Amino acid sequence: MKKLAISMSLVLGLTGMGLSSAANAFEGDAAAGKAKSAMCAACHGPDGNSTIDMYPKIAGQHPEYIFAQLQALKLGMTSGGKEGRNDPMMSPMTLALSEQDMKDLAAYYAGNEMTEGTTPEEVVAAGKKLYTAGDAKRGIPACTACHGPRGTGMALAGFPKIAFQHANYNKISLEKFRAGTRNNDKNGMMRDIAAKLTDKDIEILTKYLGGLH
């Protein structure tokens, strides 16, 4: 295993951002969010760095994205799965959250630093090729177009940070997009892309992303 280093300047993303600066960039109160985060700790860890690989790390994620997902999860629950995003674990957790609760939680987690992951040596070459160039013959675009060269995403466009994320969580997410059971992606973009990915592609990509920095 080795950490993957990419020699490009960091221009996007919130990883390593201070708690106050993340809060100032968003309409949430990070201190209030920390006080409200106790119910989230069992799955996501006290600071948003989950140690259970089926649950995502949300520390350092864009606050706008966290807020949007919480809204979608609540809508999925209140609409009976007809709208938004429906998840058997997370959707019920959002029912008691107000819009301000969601903003406060988003500001808190965004202000924490996501822990670094690793990339297995054997997937570096194939993972880098698929992530940075895609596969034109199969109609697979480069992941960098939306998620950036370092996987830090684009906050204003609603594209999340995916670098350092647990490979298993990213795998679960891509499989849900491919199956169409997760459908709150913008214009169906992720569903269209995931539908073209093989199991091997998903394994390579998700392992590659673990140490992308």
C-alpha cells in the first residue's frame, strides 16, 4: 500500500479547512453543529471520520453537499421514496432535523479534516488512467471533469469530494447508482456513468480514490 501523491496545486475542496472558515462560507453554526452531532457519531465518528468502511467519511466534505444530501434523505423519507434519496439507515435519522440543524451539522463536519487513505500499488496505474482519462470507447468520461484532479469536487456545482473516502463506501455508492436505487444525482449523470462501469472498473476506481491527494 502507498499514499498516492499528485503534484498539482490545491485549488478546490475543504480538506484541512479551519472550523471557523468553513462555517463562514456557509449559513451554518459549526459550534451548534458539534453539539448536535452526538447522534451521528456511532456511524460517522465524533469528527466525521467514520471508522466503519460502509459509512462515509463526511469530515472535510463541502457543507453545501452535506446539506443537500440531508435534505434529499429527509425528502426520501417523507415522500415514501418517490422523491429525494432513500436510505434505510440515514433517512429516518433526518426526520427530526430542521433546515437549520442540517446547516449547522454541515458547517461542523465541513470544518474538520478528513483523514487520509491509501491506494494499493497494484491499482495505481489502471486507476489513474480511468480516473483522469475515462474510456472513450465505452463512453466513460474522466472523473476529473466533475471531481477534479485531486478528487476534491466542486462545491458550487454540487460535486462532492471523493478522495480519501472509504473504498467500500464509494463502491456501494457506485453500485447503487448503477442499479438506479440511488437517483438524486444531477440530471442522472452518475447513473449514466455507473451503468457503463464493470465490477472491475468500480473496484479499481474506488481503491484508487482512497489515497488520491
